[in-house]
Amino acid sequence: MTINDATTASLHDLDVSLCSYGDSEGDRLKKIAALANMAVRLRDNAPPEEREWINEALHALAVKHRVPDECVLPQPG
């Protein structure tokens, strides 16, 4: 499946942005907020066939930046 270039670019930009934060608790909270906000934006604007890929990419970013999965998991309902 081909993923929208804008989606790929947004995820790359988010990763670069998250790398600029440190390891303090305040920076950790900023990472969580950035990931959660991007997750909502991407899912709201993505075609249904991209959502599983987006979820996997967001999960990978959460793991890479050592933040809880809960900040990127889709909400039920």
C-alpha cells in the first residue's frame, strides 16, 4: 500500500522534533503531548486504509522515545 507523502513527512517531522527534547519529566510530558496530538490529527485526516500503518508508526515512535503507548493508541468507540 502507498502511504500519503504528507503523512510520512508528518511522522518524520514529529520524530525529528521529539529528538530535540531531553530526558527531564517536563520534556517527557511534552513528548507525550506531541505524540497524542499528532495521533489524533493523523487519524482524523487519514483514509481508512492508512490507519493501521499510522498506528504502527506511532507505536514505533512511542517506543523509540520511551513514552507510554497509551498516548498514541486509538480510543475505542
